[in-house]
Amino acid sequence: MKKVYDSATEALDGLLFDGMFIAAGGFGLCGIPELLLQAIKEAGTKDLTFASNNAGVDDFGIGILLQTRQVKKMISSYVGENAEFMRQYLSGELELEFNPQGTLAERMRAGGCGIPGFYTKTGVGTVIAEGKEVKNFEGQDYILERGIVADLSIVKAWKADATGNLVFRKTARNFNPPAAMCGKVCVVEVEEIVPVGSLDPDMIHLPGIYVHRLIQGAHEKRIEQRTTRNKESA
Amino acid sequence: MAWDRNQMAARAAQELQDGMYVNLGIGIPTLVANYVGDKDITLQSENGMLGMGPFPFEGEEDSDLINAGKQTITELPRTAYFDSATSFGMIRGGKIAAAILGAMEVAENGDLANWMIPGKLVKGMGGAMDLVAGVGRVIVVMDHTSKHGESKVLKECTLPLTGKGVVDRIITNMGVLDVVPGGLKIIECAEGVTEDELRAATQATIV
């Protein structure tokens, strides 16, 4: 089966529809599927729900889809650093569901693993627990959280082979593997597609079974907070 | 007289023992890394890294290498990377020995509030709720009172909680207190602070 496509637009062909639910990888601006987000912006698909840890910044990441009012709802753990997001949220144009970060990651992982719900102690006794089933295991309360199954996963990896085996780089891995797992269809963008057989099978982070479509492209990989130390003082 | 930010961080560093895996929050907790000395401490960054190194030299920033505060950082020889589900698996599973976190309010029963002020801009809890629910020991580092002089160490939190009954130890500019049955126990007063002054600045029950 052919997985490699020539462009982000071609890779998304036939997959996008208004009102769909998309799971996206990335943490802050690190490891985000920037090419696929740009292609979704160009496709103009509307009323999107995103499960994504963050919402990008005003002009990068999911932020570009907020500018064009394509997003209906965000499921995220942290949404600072985005003025347009806050404006739309406070004016009621945008729905927001806060999930604790680990709960969001596990919801994606579980959904992709055929687990429709799980109990966690994260959020017990807080607003997050409101309306959720509480169950006591060995004297400790846990709340029921649901697995996520998305219509589409969009993911960024470092390298892939043509069968979709993926290798991530440093902390750009973050939400990408769980996001990839929870989509009915998963489209991945990478910096480099290498020949089949050139990746060490023991060093593959996510096997190609999770990957349906694949593109290679040039990435901006913007840095959100450039922090450095002085060579003299070190 | 009381402890300043760096003295609070230095005091918090005394809580860490050789071999610990630790998660440090944003703000004063980040400074704790400067005071671990010769102790063999491995720092976790919940976006998917164990063995967090210092900020890079200028020109050596890597956009694929950031901490949970989205700042550029570096790796160490011991560094390991993993995905977010694995990262919070080790947090929720109690593998991280301790988290040192900031707070807006703490209560005598160990309740912690540090993510939301109703009516103000809410940015989200990030990984804080998972950390306080899962790690072995939760140590809070905060100012003892607000800018208006009101105690932040309370009988009951007034703000929405991050976790219920999760705090083990509180380190403030005025001293160190432990959450024990019935209230808080004074462990230590900061340099130049008397026990009477510490009690007077604390709304919570001291036992």
C-alpha cells in the first residue's frame, strides 16, 4: 500500500470534513505538524474539534486555524501564549475543555489501544472530577476518564521509512505517538523519508502500522522561548 | 528578615537525596537545581525527558529540545527521551520521588491550589494535577503571605484545587511546615523569623 504522498494537501485529500475531530501531536511549538496544519487552513475545513496539549501561538501552530475561525472546540491542558485564542474563548466563540496533561495523553493512548475508559487519581476532588464516575480501589478514590478516538491524527516525526516506521527526535516526540495511535486515520509529516531497511528495527519509536499517509517537507520548527546561558559565566 | 527566593530554593534542595528522580515546577522551584551540589539528582521534564541539563550556550539552541516551560535546554550523558503518555505514566505511577511546585494557596489538610483564579484569565493546569496526584512527595515552595499581607497557608483553600490532600511539606519565606494529622507542624523557622511571627502569619491550625 502506498503511504508516501507528494504534499500535505494530497496527503489530506478525502480525509477532511466540517465538524471533524482531530488529534494533533506537539508540545508548545515543539514537534507540531506545522505542514499539515497549514494544509488544513488552506482546505478551509470548519467547526473542527482539536485534542492537542496546546493551541499554538497567534501565527503558528493551531493558532493559524484560530485566525481563520476554523476551530470550534479545543481539548487541551494549557492554552497560554495565544491572544486570539483568549479573545475567542472569552467572547464565547470557542469551546474549551481542560484536561490534565497526563490525562489527555492517556486518553489518546487508551483510545488507540481499544480501551474506552480508565480510572485515574489525577483530578480527584477538583473541578475536573465533576460529573465523572468515582470508584474506590483499595481505599483510594479514582475518576473515570474516557479514551479518545479521533477522526484524524496529524503528527510530526523526524524520520520515516516508506512503510511508515517513525523515529522522533529529543523532546519533539511528546504527544506525537499517543496522538498517532488514537486516530482512525493518521497522517504524518517528517523531515526525511529514508530507504526501507535503513532504520535500525530496534530503534523505531512508532511502528508503521499506526501510519496511513506520509509526507516529507521543510519545517520552520520555531522556538517559543529561546533561553541561553553565558559562556563566560559557565 | 526572612528567606529570599534563592534561600527558599536552597532550603528546598535540602529535601533532595542522592539517587532521586525529581520534577521541578516553574518559578522558584526551577532555582532548586542550582543548589543540589554533589547530590546525584535526575530531573524530569514532563514533556518527555529524564536527565534535564542547563540552558544551552547562545547559538546552540535546538528547537527539538525544550523543557515543560517551553524554554530551550540541553541534554546530559544520562538523558532519556519518551512520549507524553509514558512520561505521565511514570508520574502517576509514583516513580518520580518528589515534585517541588509553586502554589497560590495551601491548606492544613494538604489541599493545594495553584492553577486557577476564578474571573481571571485561565491558562490551564498543564501537568500540575497529574504531578500532585502521582509523585511520592509534594513539596510546595511559596511566599507565606500575599502582597496584601494575607496568609496563603490556610485552614481551607478558597481557590479551585489542583489536588486534594496532596501536599507533604511547605517551604515559605518564613519557614518550613509539614502537613500532619490535625494541621501543620512547624519544622523550622527561617533565619530571623520567630515562631510567634510564623504562627501569626499562618491562618492554618498549627499543632
